[in-house]
Amino acid sequence: MRLLADRRRAATQDETESLGRPLPRDFYDRPATVVARALLGRVLVRDATEGRVAGLIVEVEAYRGAADPASHAYRGPTRRNAVMFGAAGHAYVYFTYGMHHCLNLVTGREGVASAVLVRALEPRIGIDSMRRRRGVETLERLARGPGCVAQALGLDLADNGLDVTRPPLWVSDRLPERSGPIAASTRIGIRVATERPWRFFLRGSRFVSGPGGGLRR
DNA sequence: CCACCGATTGCT
DNA sequence: GCAATCGGTGGT
């Protein structure tokens, strides 16, 4: 009789096979806007002890280096944003408003401090896990909004700095067929008048981009 | 040490 | 429209 752990491992390998391979580091080693666009429609995968959770990336926001006033990196390196200044292909997870976490994927060359904020997912795998973590039922509400994405995936500061070119947190190189309409978040996040982060999302089957954020004060 | 603020969310 | 809630950040 096969051990439970072995069966679980085999199942994980099968699913990984069907999901494709993790995107390699050089995928992320490009400008944030380019990576942001290329991430749309791919599968973000989170493997935890509770099981696998995954969804299609349907909305992202690009933070373009330390010269971008909207970026956490704008005032130079600090303890919190250190990961942004590091190598591409790592997770920058931060805590905000005393209750929410948000997930970024670091892009560009070391020292460039650019990243892509994952703003919304279309749930695909581990939907019941997402429901438990989120405390909501409907697919539309499970991972719409950056705080909801992190909560649905069970991410917190312990995941800051993770290498996203391999499990337990990674993005597949596959571009699956989308099953239905995709809900992008409606709320506006950053409020910087001079320069705004560029947002990318999928509306139905169409690719859309435009300035995110509103005006400050 | 202290004060202010935030790449948000959910409820009124 | 606004409260919740607390670590990050910068100034004293």
C-alpha cells in the first residue's frame, strides 16, 4: 500500500505537469510593464500544506522603478522594500492598513526596484480553500482586489522574498483557455497625481490597459 | 520615542 | 462616505 504522502506527492507532480512549467527568471528580468502584460492570463500557483490553490492572473499593476512616485521604492531602499531592489523573480509581499497583505512579482535587473502588483485572479484550483480563507462564497469575490488575492492564497510576510521560479509559489508558462467573464477590481488604489502606476487587465476576452489610481487630495 | 500614513476592504 | 488596525517610515 502506498503511503498517503507518496500519493499526495504524485498528485502534485501530475498537476504540475498539466499546469506546465514555472516561468524562468529571465521572464521576469524585463521592464515591469512588459512583464505585467505577459503575466495576464497565466496561472499563479500557491502550494501550501493545506493544498494547492491557483487562479488565472486577470489584473496587474506595474510599478516602474525607484523613479516612479507611486512605488514603495520611490524613497530608496528600506527594510520593507528591500526585495524590490533585489533580483527579478521574487515575491515582494507587504502588509498594509494594519490588516491586508499584497503580492508583487519583482521584475528587472538587480537594483532596478520594479515590480508587478497582482490585483485579481480568476479562481481555478483549490476554490474551497479560497472560500475558507476569504470567508466568502462567490467566485467573483474570492480574489478580486490585491488584499483579497493574498488572503485567498494564504500569503503573509513569511512569504516575502520567495523565489517565484519554483514551488511553493510560482507562475505557469501556460496560457489556459478562460472559462468566463473576468472580474477586475473596481476600487482604485494608489493616489499619486504626478505619475500613476500602469494597470493591465482582461475584460472578457479583451486585453485592456490604462492608468491606475486617482488624484491625490 | 512619537505621530502620521498607507499599492485596501467592507459596511453604512 | 468612512472606520478598522498596525507596521513602516521619518522626524524629535
